[in-house]
Amino acid sequence: MPDTLVLTHATLIDCTGADPRPDMAVVVSEGLIQKVAPSRSMRGPRGAQVIDLAGRTLMAGLIDAHVHLGITETSWEQVQREPAAVYAFKVGRVIEQTLDAGFTTVRDAGLVDGGFAQAVEHGYLRGPRILPSGAPISQTGGHGDWRARYQDHWPEPVPGLVAPPVLCDGVEEVRRAARQQLRRGATQVKVMASGGAMSPSDDIETTQLTVEELAAAAYEAKAAGRYAMAHTYSPGSIRNAVEAGIRSIEHGNFLDEETAALMKARGAYLVPTLATYELIDRFGEQYGVSAFSMQKIRLAKARGAESVRIAAAAAVRIGSGSDLLGPMQPFKTLELSLKAAILGPMAALVSATRTNAELVRLADRTGTVEEGKWADLIVVEGNPLENIDVLREAGNVRLVLKRGEVMKRTL
């Protein structure tokens, strides 16, 4: 393949929030965006490969800040019944589907070991850049404790493959668990600060882990040059996480104005995950989700859009995550449609590109189409600003570049 690729006659959405620009060209070389200019003024170097996009949309590769690549079924019990080889290949398929949908970076919010990130990085698996959390940290009886009420057995991790939650009670246990995930290559530490919809024995609005326990995880992450993310729903759990120094607030469906103001003051991000409630509400029962979890899912769904509105009104930085499970995994871009209905299509795109890049601390490298950044780019059939639903069909993503390498091409 030629060293230089020139993409011409594109409708450019650079994902900075600026208006789209027609008939633009981008030069890619050595994995970087070397030049962005009008097509009429672009002269690529001799021998460059030129792709005429004929007005299609060129934009930054999408970033999903809350995926669970390893939840290949809707329950952990189903996953445990599979042979390890079957599980590994199913995770690999999810990773490839995610790339084909236009995601060039994902942040895994727990359960897969960082070995999958290495497999992608070394070229053994075609997929987006993976930022692993490793094993989430939960209290006994918390959102990460998936045992039935009268069951005591807990699954062991499979190094390089599976990283089930670590159950911790007390500051020192949390500190040790956080250090262990960082040792294993976690790019951020995940903590469970509230009850959850899919856990079998807690209410969704409870607070979990003490402020001191949460602060221990946040401290260890910061000491290693990283940060912490927290599963939360209730205002109390969000406040605890923010007071503890946690950077990334996940879900946050019951956010109120006072707590949003605190998030803004402390510089915390909100990562809504509207798609998971929408899809589990529609299909959860047929996939065997329990009545207790369905009740909690519908409670969270009813408040999700309003929490995004409250965050936007308080000028909280809003990222984007999908949080999908099992057979719902291929529909991650539904999140953009749901968010666009609240904030508008441009804000939805920026949340999944520039803002997510800032959140995961890669804003100097990816998230926008600007000279000097990695060539993480996608070409879309149609204009997402006119109809964001074009992104819901992976077939409309006609070209995917990750750091300048062509990962998908159907042009």
C-alpha cells in the first residue's frame, strides 16, 4: 500500500463542533493527519493513493467510553458455562463488530482482561483501540456481586482472559484491588458506587462503597497517572464519587441540579448510557433478564433523558457510552440517536468524539480531524447531522482508518 493516502471531495465533520465543510480533502501519512484543506487546493505527493469520497461524510472515528466487550451473554452464569476458547472467540467477534460500526477507540468498563487490548494492539485481532479497566471493584452485596442470595461461590479470574469483579470491604482491600488492576495494565480503575439494574440483590438507588473506599481507588489511580470511573445512579452515589475525586461518572440516571452543579465545579464528566435501557426494555425478557432487573431497568430508563438535560443545563461535560450486553452488542450507535434527540446531532457526535477523547486523556491524539493527530477516521454514507440514524447501520460506515491503517473498506 502507498505510504500516503489522500481522501478527497469529502463533506468534512471535524468533530470540534464547527459546521461541516463541503469538498474537503485530508492527507494521511505515517499514521497521522498531515493536511486538511479544500480539495481544489490539494496536491498529494507523487505515488499517493487517492480515494474520491464523492461527497460522503468524513469524520473522526467514534469513541465509546462505556463498553463491556466481555459480556457476550445477558447473564454471567451463561458466560461461565462456555468453554474458554468459545468465550474468547465470541469476545473477538464483538470487538470486530465494534470496529466495523465506526468505533476506533473504546473504553472497556470491566470484565475482560487487558490481554484483548494487547491482541488488538499487536495485530492479532482486528478491532478498535481498547482501554481496559480490568476487574471492577465492588463491595460485598454490591452491584458487582452477582451471587444469588444463598450462594457463596465466586468465580476466579482467568489471567489474560476474564476479570470478574473484586469484592472489597474496607479501604485497604479497595487499595489492594486498585493496585492490582493497575499492575495488570488497567488504563483506569472502575468502582461500583451504587446499586445496579442487572445485579441480583441490591436496589438501584442505594449507595455503595464509602467515600473513603472510593477515595482510596481514586488516589491509587491518580498516583499511577491514571483516573477512576464510577458506576452510579442516585444523587448520593454521584456525590460520594465526586467528593472522592473520581473523574468519570457512569450512567447517573437520577442526577439532580445540585449534584450536577457539584460535578461541574469538580470537573467530573458524565457518561450516559441510554441505549442499554432502551434495548433491555425492548428485548430483555426474551433474553431471560429477571423481573427484578427489568423493573430496575425501566426505572432507570424513565429518568435517563432528564439526567442528560440537567447535566447539559449545568454545563457538565457529557461523554458517550453504550453499556450493551450479549446479543445487543452490535447496536452501540443507537446511543447517538438517543442522545441527539435530547441535545441535537452535533452535540451527540462531539460527545462520542472530542469529549470522549478528552475524558480518556487522548485529546491530543484523536477525537477530531485536525492536522498532527492520529488518522482515526471514518467515512459515512449520508450526513449524520441531517440524519444521525445513518450511523445505526454498520454498512453505512464505508471506510475505517485507525492510526492511518485501513481497517475496513467497502467503497
